[in-house]
Amino acid sequence: MGRRERKKAATRAAILDAATALFLERGFDGVSVREIADKADVSPKTVFTHFPQKEALVFSDEDERHERLVAAVSGRAPGTTISDALKAHYLSEIAAMRSGPQRRILTLMEETPALIDYAEKMWFRHEDALVAVIAKELGYAEPTDEIRFYVRFALQIQLSATHEASPESTIDAGFRLLDEGWARYHEAREAGDESASG
């Protein structure tokens, strides 16, 4: 990392530290971008250079979350189904969110409707990448409608489970329903392939 990149990273970190401290002290809605900029000793324009909107300051790890989600499928152990890989990943992510410093951020989010809406929009931005990796894993040249619906519902399961006291039961129930439909789809597809080849 060169000098310029180090300086940008340091500025970004300073902005994040300032925003996090202020949000936890006074709530998300009680803090302005101007106040964050002042605390970080930068201009509001600099804040927006690093973060396109105020909500992004709470979800600065979204790129890392994206990579972990895709890797949960592409890097799963041999013999592990896609659903089982996603179930384990969801439980791990929720456990991390509910422990240590992340717990305070989760509480902040749950108390702020604007952050809940933003989090859901951000989460569904992972849809296309997850669709693509699942299609590739299953050997399809192009994603099917069924894969797209599977992914959309699978992502919704995580959102629902995050707000439950017992996320395990919500995740199990959601994937149980998904997998029953997924199994029928594969049976019908295989039967169709056999008819065509016969």
C-alpha cells in the first residue's frame, strides 16, 4: 500500500471511528454528517467521498459480508449442500453480530427504522452474485428462474432470523420449506432430461 492509499485508509478509519462514537452516544438520527466531519477533522465533502450516504457509515463492512456470503457456497466442504452451507454461515454471522462491539451496532440498527431499511436493501444487493455462484456450482450455463427464487427466499431467511430470539429454529424452518421445493424441482428436471434422452 502506497502513501496515498495509507492516507485514504487512515482518513476512512478516522471518519468511521468518529461516526461510531457519536452514533452510540446519541443515536443515528441525533447525529449530523457535519458533526461527524468535525469530530474526524475533515470536511463533510470528504465524508461523502468515502461514504455515499450517512447510513453507509454503519455498514462499512458490506464488501466483506458479500465475500463471506459467496465463499460460504463456493468454498463449502465436499458433500455439504448449498442450503446447509448457507445455514451454517447465517448462524455464524448472527452469532458474531450479537457478541462484542457488534452487539451495540445491532441494537443501534434495530432502534432506527432508516437503518433497518438500508440494511435490507444492502443485503439484497448480494442476490445476483449468489445466483451466479449457485448456477456455476450446479453446472448451469445460465441461472434458472428457480435458482433466482431460491436465492431471494434464502436471503429473506437470514433477515427474518436476525430479529428472532432463537434464529436456529427460523433458519431451519425456512430452509426446510425451501429444500422440499428444491428437491421436487430437481426430480422434475431429471425426469424431463431422461424423457428427452429416451
